[in-house]
Amino acid sequence: MPDVLRWDGYGHLRPNNPQLVALTAGAVSTTAAGTIAPTTSAGAAPTVTAVTAFDQYGTFTLTPVTGGGAQAAGAVAKVFFANGMPKVPTAVMVTIYDQANAAAIAATGTAVAADQFSISTGVVLVTAHLYTVTYVVLV
């Protein structure tokens, strides 16, 4: 299928495109295409659940769990696109909401590439809190 049919004039995948594949939750440090995976910055055994996500936008729940590890500020999750972007995205907008404290957490998209990006925070996430993470990728 020619790219002109897959992508709109702004470089976004068309919503009715059969190649618009839903992303799934991955285990810690998973690097498979089409997954969203927590990292050890969210603890030794963090989880990603409730995924409603695609390459260019999505929402998921991140639960930091120490399991013997220690959380740290930095990349707490990674999004691996199911279908790579036609070029490195211009921007990745991220919001993280701590459901337990009813507060937003400062977050940003980092290490942005045509096939993936990281979600990073400037603060340490709290063990067992549920964090709603939403992202939008601009190509």
C-alpha cells in the first residue's frame, strides 16, 4: 500500500487504516514492537495495565512496585511502536496523573526515535500508586 494511503498530510496514520494496531502491555524491559513496557526506574516489578493505546496516542496505567528494587526518577516506561513512524516524531506530549494523590506528575517523552520513545519523570513514583499515563505523538 503506498504511503499516501497510510499517512495523512500531517504524517499521522489514518484512523481507519488497517495498519493501526493496538499496543499491548509488556513485562519489565520488554523491547518487542507493539508494546508498552515499564522500566526498573518504576521499581523491580512494576506493571502496565489497562492499555488503550496506538502508535500515535494512548492511555495506560502504570503501577510502580519495588519487589526488592528501588525506584528512581527517569525513564519509567517505554513505548515501542507497532508500525514505525515515517520520521522521528517532532514531539511527544505526556501527562501522568497520580490517582492516589489526585495530582499531576511532571513528565516528558525522551529518547524519541522513529520506532520508540521513553516516558520520563523528574520525581520518584510512589510504590503501589496507580498512575494514569496519556501520550500523543506528533510527527
